[in-house]
Amino acid sequence: MDLFTKAYEYETVRQAKEGGYYPYFIPLDRNEGTEVVYQGQRIIMCGSNNYLGLTTHPKVREAAIDAIKKYGTSCTGSRFLNGNMTIIEDLEEKLAEWVGMEAALVFSTGMQVNLGAISSIVGRRDIIILDKEDHASIVDGAMLSGGKIERFRHNDMAHLERVLQSLPEEPGKLLVVDGLFSMEGDIANLPEIIPLCKKYGVRLMVDDAHGMGVLGGGRGTVAHFDMTEDVDLIMSTFSKSFASIGGFISGEYDVIDYIKHHARSLIFSAAIPPANTATVLAALEIMHDEPERVERLTKNAEFMRAGFARLGFDTGNSESPIIPIIIGDDALTFKVWRDLFENGVFVNPVISPATAPGRQLLRTSYMATHTEPQLVKVLEVFEKVGKENGLI
């Protein structure tokens, strides 16, 4: 059989495009933060991770431009060999201070952080414990490590304890959990997870890709619960609140140094470009100097959650600017997405396996820079489309 047969016979995307409900890889003409332009039409963006609205901040843009002028466009090599720069190490110091850890290590993408950090500290004789709703990059890092993978039901502390009780004492054990879950916007139960980890001798890593800049005054989920001293590793990306691309892992100096010299995704990838590094430094400075952005973000999320509840939509257990609209059916999810898009609202359709069967949803997310008129308009469109499709 020809290896490419599966590709030639792949009809799903082709049929979706022909039917006019293919919702992915949409080529935007412009992205202005809270609004985007598609084929000349202005659309309110409610499907972005630009939580603090910093991608268009003048200081962030200026920092990126100045970095290109000073350093050029690329480091053209791995940090391990020729691509390390003082600006990257300066960022690492500031990130460690921001999250309250001894040290931090910057990677070129958030995916690479989880692939490299998890696979370097978890060995084949070790055990890694995952929430069933953990991000795919965590799962891939766990699989790459070769360690034994155990999973517990999402945020189910009774089931987690049963899993931990069943594990042998001898191997090293790491529990990895999203701080803020990216699909349904609920928060990891760290006040109960941490005591269980201590009770059963398990190290804890929190992936705070979506919590950083959003919770804990911008310092993340661990700071939200004031439990920084009880967590071993904190990871986050730069592609959300930091308005760039890349990511970092933070923790004790010795542990970070070990990851630095064993993470294949760091050693065998080119370093993060200077412009992206400078962007994160500028975003960090703005987070420190403008805490009101986090407050506005929280208020916008509360406004939308209350609005959806008033209209009768099911928003699950959201506690954040990520607010799902639970649909429960693939075809209807895509149809409602298309109707919203055609009426000027951009959201993300999510179906299995990205979410559990029966939990198909429209992922909506909000920014500190969304204006009240924009949010009111979004609710009006949702009301119209929801009634037309029998959702409310």
C-alpha cells in the first residue's frame, strides 16, 4: 500500500470546505487585537489568547522594532552553542523574580518547554501523573519521557488520591497539571492537589500558559492561591499574555540547570529571536506598571459570564476570561460557529478529542482591551444566533 493513500483518501476537510463550515486556518488580513479583518469585513475577536491586549501596545511594538535594529532578526543557532544572548538571560532573571522561583529557563516555544522539561526530568523508571484535561503538549512530553503515565479524572481529588495510593513508593513521581484549563476556563484545585502531592511524595509542575497574566495579579495560578513555595516547577508560554512566542520553565536552580543541559528541544532548536525576547521584557514591565489591566480583564470576563447566563447559555465551570458555550454536538457546533462568524464574531469551535464527547463547545475568550460596546455587540449576536439554532 502507498504510504500516502491515507492522505489521498482524506475527505473530512474537503467536505467541510465544500459545505462552507470549515473553521480552521482562517487567513486574516489584519489583526488589531480586539478586532480582525477578514476579506474586508471587521470581526470582533473573541477567540484569542491575547488576554491583556498587549500585542498592539506601543511599548511592546517599539521594543520589538528596537531589538531588531540592535540585534538583528535571529540568533541563528541553539542557545547551547552560539545562540545564547545576554538579553535572554536578563529575561530569565526577571521571569524567575516574577513567579517567585530561584531560576528560569527560556525556550523558543511553549510546546518545546513541555516536551523538553518533562522528558528530561522524568525517566523510563519514573511515573508521571496527568489530569485527563491536561494540554496536548504535556501529554506529548510525558510520552516522550518514556515514563509510566497515570491519569486522573479532571479536577477529581478523590480519584487523584486513589491513583496516588496505588503507586509504588520507589520510582520518582511528577504530577503535571494545567493551572487554568484552556478549553473550559476552570482552575486546577491546587489547595487540594498540593497536600496530596506532599502526602505521597510527588513533585508538582504547573503549566500556567493561560493563567499567567490572568490570575494572581498577573503572576499566575500559583500566586492566585498564594502557594508558590509549595510548587516545584512553574511553566508558561509567551504566546498568550506576553504577546510574543516562546516559553519558560522555572524552579530550583539545580533543577533548572539540569533541564538546561538535558532538554533536547532546547539544545537542538534555535534560540528565541531577539525581537520576541524584547517583546516579553516589555510585556513584563507593563504587567508590573499597569496592574489595572488584569482588573479590567477580570471585569470583562464577569460581564460576559453574567450576560451569557442571563441569555440561558451553558458556560460550564468557567472562572476566568475563557468562557465556553457548551453545544454538545459536532455539526451544531460548526453551524453556530459559522453563523457567529458571518455576523461578525470570531470564536473557536472545539470538538472531540480536544474536549470530551458531549462537551463540544465554542471557546470564547476575552481581553482587557475589549470595550463595553464590543462586548454588548457580542452578546447581541449570540442571542440572535442562539435563538435561530435552538440553543436558548
